[in-house]
Amino acid sequence: MEVVGYGHSSNSLRPSHPLSLFNFRPTFSSATFISFKNQPIKCLQVRAVASPAGFDEMVSGTERKYYMLGGKGGVGKTSCAASLAVKFANNGHPTLVVSTDPAHSLSDSFAQDLAGGTLVPVEGPYSPLFALELNPEKAKEEFRSATQISGGSGIKDFMDGMGLGVLAEQLGELKLGELLDTPPPGLDETIAISKVMQFLESQEYNMFTRIVFDTAPTGHTLRLLSLPDFLDKSIGKILKLRQKIASASSAIKSVFGQEGTPKPDATDKLEQLRERMIKVRELFRDTTSTEFIIVTIPTVMAISESSRLCASLKMEDVPVKRLIANQILPPSTSDCKFCAMKRKDQSRALDMIQNDPELSSLMLIQAPLVDVEIRGVPALQFLGDIVWK
């Protein structure tokens, strides 16, 4: 086994000399981790450590796989997603972790500025690890600009291409551009979908064998997963409308002896978009390449919401196999009344999982509440060794 040490640098981590250690396996305690926070020394990065049985399935194979983590707000989705990405990278997978949550905390988890909507290399792990925070505000600004070109002519140009120019002129008095100045609900999810399409098609992302999504709270996530279906149906209706208008226009022109002048470009583009959406929908439902992991905490409210999320995922045919119950109080011999009551509440909540018709069939991962802040790659590695077993 080869262990690579990393010397400290203000800007980057550089490999130092490899050490040959027989049967070495790093162990972390909270005291050890606190020393990471107080000293400018990066922990050892371990190459080819045998993973526990549950993680073996997730790490096996070199084909690309997608993992989406979601659940109620405040349950630790970002920490779990970031720790999974670090774990994949430390086990030899070039990995990308993507935040689709408008309220980004991925930068906080990695203690590194990941804003800007571009790929940013993460310092520390053995294999390449990149992070990406989608920038919905930038996309919304682009949307506003597009709708305001020449007083909203961008919208009219689109409708002209669809053969609906006359209708656009009639709607002009309604100031269509102003109505569309405010981006519609679901634009954040649309941006996330467009990025998924890039991951599927762009050469830029071919190197990644694992892509981890830190999704927004439950409602946003469900919109994200149902969006391909919605857009597919919407585009289908627009194409049918375009065909009817084209047929009627052709019939009228034939009466007056005029040849039709079809404009297939817009229709072709919509058809291409529809096909890409079908690919994204198939990806979300592909049991061999995609898995959704629900993250919750042991409270009645969080588990009830997780149950509803699981039912919705099954309705969307999205594969879900694992449930992380996060922030569980560890056992203690102290007589703290607060802790004792909290443990009883958590125990009842965990019983709910076992008796819930939606959640009981999932693989339950219990993650303890830790006494340190999970921030930075060493901390995420520490958490990953606890959670991903």
C-alpha cells in the first residue's frame, strides 16, 4: 500500500515522498481532527485502502455514475455529498461535485471559494476532485437581457421562427417583454438540467467517473427531477401546434396560388431539445448509472418529509436505495437529562423508519453527531470514513 504525504503550501498541496507502510490505516479522533484545524499541516492521503462492504458497491467499476443527495433543509446534505466526493476521489475516481442549491454551502464545506459557475479544483484528495456551484443569478440576468433585446424582440424572433409572428405582434401591446422580465419559477432547476445535459454531451466532463449532486431542499429537487417530463410534454405540444399552423398556412397559401416558405430551423432546435430532455429523463431513471440518496435527521418531521420524498422519487421512477440518518447522538454514560431525552426522541424516530412503508426497504446509514465543524478536506475525509462504510 502506498501512502502519500502532502507538505503545506499557502497556495497548493504538493506530494512529498511516498512511504511504504504495511497494513497502514489512518484513524481519526475528534482530538486528532482538532489538531488539523490548529496546525497548517494536511493529513496523509491514502491510496487504495480497502473500503467497507457497503461502499465497495458504490466505488466499483470505472464507468460514469451519478449520485444525487437530497432531503429536508438543514439535515447535512452538503456535508454528506462533499464527504462522498472526497471518498470517491481518495479511492481513485476523478470526481465532480455539483451544487444545484441556490443557497450554496459547498464553498463553506470545502473552505474554498467555488462560486462563479465554473469548475474549480479542490485541493487535497489523491485523485482529481472538482467542484461546481451553479450560478442561478447570472443565468437570470442573461434571461432578462434576452427578453429585453430591442424591447422584447428576442421573444418575437423566437415566435417568428415558430411561424407565430402575427400572434407576437398582436401580443406586443401587452408588453410581453416586461411580463417575462421576471424569470419564471423553476429557472434554477432549468439551469441544473442544462448542466446535466452538458455532463452527458461535453468532452470537458469526460474525465469524471463519479458525479455527485448536492441538491436543493425537497421541493426544488422534485421539480428538478420532474422537469424533463414537463418540458418534453410542453415541447411536444408546441411542435404539434406548429404543425397545425403550418398545415393551415399551407392550405391558405395554396388557395391563393402561393408557395409555402417553411422555417424548419426553430422546429429542429425544439426537436433536438426534446431529445436531450428524454436523455436526461432516462439518466435520472437509470438504475445502473444513477442513485438518489435521501439524507434526514432522527426527528418526526424530517422522517415524515423523507417518506414523502421517497414516495415521490418512486413515482418518478428514480432509483433510491440508501437513507442516511444524520446527527445521531452517540451513546454516553453521563446522566445528562437533556441528552437522555434527546436519545429517546431519536430512538422513536429511528423506529419510525423501520415501520415506514416507504423507508423501511432502504439501506439505513446512521451517521453520528460529531463534536467538530465539518469544514475542509481533512474534516470531510474524517466524516466520509464514518458515513460511507
